Amino acid sequence: LPKKLIEICEYLFANSRRLSSVVIPNSVKAIRHWAFAECGNLKEIVLNEGLEEILSQAFYNSDIRSISIPSTVRKIENDAFPYNRNLSEVNFMEGLEEIHYSAFNDCDALTEVVLPATLTKCIHPFSDCDSLTTIISNAIVPAYTENNCPVTGTDLSKVVLKVPVWSIDEYKFAPGW
């Protein structure tokens, strides 16, 4: 991709069967709706510092295996990475503030997520992630959840929430946690 690219436009690479890996230049500020949707062979994506937001359905039903969200990303919109069933690792860097509805819906290989201390809004982003067993939240103050658990559609008795020891009471009484 060109090094002076500012955004990845809607549907730009949607349904591409030839795309297997992509490096997003640090000049890119936004990945728009459906930009890499239905890219069934897209296994590797490198997001660089400079990216600020990932919009809905940006990576819908691709085949990404792991992803690191740079510290400059502030917001991951609804359904940004759904149906990436082989996604087993997501690294959220400090700086991320919001993860919205079903952002990682049906990411069945995901077993653990570590949420950054900077997260202020977490509205059930991990819907139907059947293998998810551990959520580690580094935030001292629990993120706003709209009274919804960050994990939905999964057997919650199998999910362990780990929080800073001095924040246990905050999480006990925070809606959704």
C-alpha cells in the first residue's frame, strides 16, 4: 500500500481471494466499513501506529489469526472483526478507549483477552466467542458497559475475569461486569 495513504476506503479489498497479508502504513488514520470484509485468505494484517479507528465490518469474515491494535487506535466500532473464527490472539495496546458491540463476534479461537487500562467503554464486544475463558481488565475503574457483559452468548460460568486487586469491589458493583 502507498506510504501516503490516509484511509482504506469502504469495500476497497472486500471479497479479495488473493490477499493473504497486508501491512497498513502509519499514514493511515482509518480503516473504513467493509474494507477487508470477506477476504477468506487474509491471515495476517499489520496495523501500524498512526491508525486511529477501525470502523464496522472492516475485517468481517476474514481469516486473521492474530492482531495487535496500536496505541493510537482510540475506537473499534461494531462488528469490526466478526467471524474471524481462527483469530486466537488480540493484543490491545494502552490508548484504546472504546470497543463496541460485537467487535469480535464469533471469534471462536479466542481464549484470552487483556483489556488496556485506558478502556472507558466496552459494550459486549466478545459475543459468541465460545472458547473465551479469561478476560483480564487492567482498568482501575471498570469501563462503561451499557449494563451488558463484555461477553455474551457464551457460558459465563467458564469465563474468569481478572482485575487489579484494589478494584475488585468496583467491578463487583459495576453494571455488566
